[in-house]
Amino acid sequence: MELTEAHLQRIRDSLPVERGNVSMEVLNFLNAVLYVMENGCKWRRLPERFGKWRTIYT
């Protein structure tokens, strides 16, 4: 499952305010976390479409 922009709009108010140097979109981050949870993969095995795994992991 991947979240869409419409899904994000429904939960955005429940998310913490972004701070610091935010270099990735919240939607992309959430979809990467969901991918890891659903597939049980290691962060290093995250597909490239999510960006660099270290950026998402940290």
C-alpha cells in the first residue's frame, strides 16, 4: 500500500511540524516506512524510488 496526497491531507494535522533541513517529502518518507513494514526488508534494501535509504532511516 502506498499513501496518496489525499491520504496525507487527512493525516497532516496529526503529524509533527517539520523542523530543520527537511530534504525529503513527508509522503515519500511515510511510503518508505510502510514499504519496510509491509515487506519486512532491511533499510539498505529499500527500492531506489524512495531515495537514499540513509536519508530516510535517519
